[in-house]
Amino acid sequence: MRESVISPMSLGDKELLDGLRGLEQGRRESYARELAFIAEIEARGLPAELNCSGVGALIREMFNLNPIDARRMVAHARALLPSVTPSGAPVAADLPVVADTLQSGKIGPEHVEAIHKAIYQLPLDTTDDDRAAAEKILCEAATVSEPRIIARLGREIRERLDPDGAEPKDDTLIRPKRWLDFRETANGVTGTFGLDKETGALLANLLSPLTAPRSSDDGPDLRSRDERYGDAFADILALAARCPDTPTEAGEPVTLLVSATLDQLTTGIGQGLVDGHLALSAGQIRRMACDAKAAPMVFGTASEVLDVGRTTRTVPRSLRRALIHRDKGCSFPGCDRKAKWSQAHHIVHWSNGGPTTLDNLTLVCQHHHRVVHHSNWEIRMINGIPWYIPPPHIDPEQEPRRNTFHAWPEPEHATSRDPVALAS
């Protein structure tokens, strides 16, 4: 006899939220069990006995799935579950940490797909230890981040494991890949363009301070995002035609914050980070310094950032640079907004006696700045890192969370081929 289903309309607010949380966790746990069934069906050779070309074709036929969805489920089952060779020898699962995290209900099928793609797109020469460390990092991030953030984190891990990529040893004679296709129309000009990394970084820094919504006496800014970017681009063109002045952001002119060792910049060998994210060769960074203002971070022997705290409410330029070095972007869990889109936030509010010092500040994007001011999220500094305490409706246990997307060490004390240190 079918169990009676409780109507959501009959539940109280807390029961409604708890019920939805339970259903989602059940969906995730059910997916883990479903993969176990698929793995066992394949291990027994049932598809051949049923005249199917494979287990993917079998589940397509059973459940009317799209081919791509069936292939994805089979790939997940093969990666997350142990198997046996034709001779009967056991084979360990490729992604055991993902399997355990999925089975616990902390991540869903969408997270599994993002992690699976990221791991299988690592360089071919990636060691087993590095793969295991990358899996652990991605799983930790997936418990508090959207799948799109996991995909981006996976790309960053891949770039760290293969810092040179396909770039030639001497790229000074290689023409950057830049193109612009535009045509005049009755309404003006339209077209498309593509820029290399360093030129793209320059454009992004020029656009950033000009694209924020602007309110006026007439009301809020009603422009769409594309319209705001179009207006910002027009402003840049006007500035370029009129004078060499550049717009300011957070109290300082357009500046590329470069994290690299002096030896890397001197020799042109190695890799550094621009704005804490964009990985460029030292040669590229040296060329960028000729065309735009590049602010180097000065490190101690252990790459510590010196305390540049102040007793004023306004965050000075030096302290903002220290925040960028530490947080690298919005510190809210799961957010991928870079430092240029973030604001300095007093953890203990200035009005409540909180000082303007490094250990009482963190970077948050405009959206999450509103969240921390107008919700029950709390921020605590633990070992010099901002951790967030979620409200009970997000996590009844209120376990501290941190932003794992930006949690990368600087290149001089954790090499690009040392993700194991990150996972420890």
C-alpha cells in the first residue's frame, strides 16, 4: 500500500525547510545507490545477456534517457565504484572520496560531474598523489560551492599542475592572438573581438570601476549588465582619446597586483599570479609592467603579509593590497568573485569598536556584503583566515565554512606541482 504523502501546505516553516533538505539529501543518496546498481549490472555482464550493446544502452532502454545522460551515469559508476578485471582481479575506484561524499548526501550528481571532468582533464603526467589531492580539494569545495565553481576550480588546478602548458619557451617573438571584427551599421558599430590573456586582464581592470550600477535622484540604475558594460567601454574610448588618465577603484588607479618572486621576474622563468587568479608566465608579467602599473607584493621569509592596520574607518591602499594577497577575492564560501569586484568588510563593525586592521577585515563582493549585513551569517577569524558560520536553515549544525576556491598558496612557497600541501 502506498504511503500517504504529507502536503507541504500543512507544514510549519521549519518543517518545510527540513523536509526539503531531507528530500534533497535523499536524492543524492539515491543517486549513489543507483550508481552501485549500474556498476553491479555491468560487472555481471547482464547487458550482453539481454542483447544490449552495453550498460548505457540498457539503462537508456529501461528509463528512456537521453544518450548523454546515460553515458554520464555509466561514467560516474565506473569512476566511483570498484570493479574487477576479466581475470577477476579487484580494481580500486578512481574517485573514492567523491563516492563517500556523494553517499553522505553532501554533494549531488551535478557536483560529481564537475569533479569527474576536472580529474579526467588533468595532465597525463599527473602523479597518483596529485590526483588524490586534487580530488580531496574539489570534494571539500563541492560541499559548499555550486558545480560551476567546482568546474572553475578544476581548471585552476589543471593550470597549476601544468604551468607551462603549450606555451613556447621563448614567446617574445610570438604574435599575441588578438582580433577585432566590427562593421558600421545604421545605429553605430557592431562586432566581436578576442584578446590574449594580458590584454584581456588590462581591459578587465579598466572596465571594472566603470560598470557598477549608478543610482541618481531619478531612481535606481535601470541599465542592463550589457548596457552598463557598453557605456563603460565608451568611457574608456573617450579617456583614451582625450588624455592618459585612468579611472580609479577602491582609492587607487588601475593596478595589476602581481604575486611572483624577484627571481622569477628577473630571469623570466616561472609563473606568477595577477590579481591572485590569472596565471601568467613571468615573461608576460614583465611585459605587462611596461604598459600598466604593476604593484608587487613584498613577502617575508615565510611569505607572511605584514600587519598594515590603521585606526581609521577607511581602508588604506596598502591594507587593501594585503587583503587581496590573503583573500584573493570574495571570502564568502562558494563565491568566485575576484578582488576587483570585492569590498573590504569590518568583521566587528566599526560602529561597534572594530578596528581597521588586517585581522578584522575581509573581502566580500557587493552581493555577499549585503548578505553578511542583513542575514544571520557570522564571520570568525580562525588562524588568520575568515570562516563563515551559516544560519541554522542552511546548516542545522552550523559548522564553519571557508572559501576554498581562493584558497591557493603563493607560488614561491607551494609550487604549482604541490597540491598535496593544499589538501593537508
